[in-house]
Amino acid sequence: MKDMLRIIYDELLKNQTIKQLTANDDGSDYRIKLYDYPETADHSQLFILLQYLEPPRPVIGGSDQELAQEFTLQIDVQSPDRIELKLAQFEIRKVMRTLNFAQLSGGLDEYFPETKRYVDARRYRGTSKIYDNQY
């Protein structure tokens, strides 16, 4: 079975700018998480959160079989630095395009004074290649 969120995670880390922006100071891990960013994690630097907006669903069928899957997800970037945040989202959009995902309307682009962080949340939708349906 394949995991599209893990595929996206791995592709994001192949981008040197994203890798550099999300690397922990000690180099042990990256500030890219799935579904939830723990309260105990470092919120003082840029981090990325990947999550589905709805479960993957079959979109192409033939001969009583599902032939492709559609994915709708949101990628949140949060940072105290607005320029770093916009750079990260720019690079994310490039990566998502290589995976055949298009940005949807909606999302969020806001500053939250309580947390002193900018948040840029963008939504993407993409379809797997035909016969790539093991999700």
C-alpha cells in the first residue's frame, strides 16, 4: 500500500530550500509533520503541516475496477518570519506541481498576534496516474 502524504513529505525534503528551512538546529529531524504539530515541538521557527481535507477517493473506473485516486489536502506553513513563510510556500507549490497537484481556491493567509506567527494554508488536489491505485 502507498501513502500519498509520505510521498509528498519525501518529495518536499528533496527540495533543498524546504529542507534547509525545516531542519532542526541539531539536524536530527525536520519540522514537517502529518496531521498535527505537537505543542511541545519548536514553534519558534518555520514548520509545515500536511493533512488530508477528505479521504482519497476513486475517480476513474473501468471493468469494475478503480483505476486512479484523487487526493485533496492542505499544506499549512507557520512561521514568525513572513518572508521565509512565502518562500516555503513558493517552493512547496513547485514540488506539488511536479506531483501533478494543482492549488485550489480557499485556504488562509493571516497573522495571529496571540502566537506571533504567520500562517499560510493552501489546498491542493491531484490525481494518481492511471493504474496507480494502491492507496
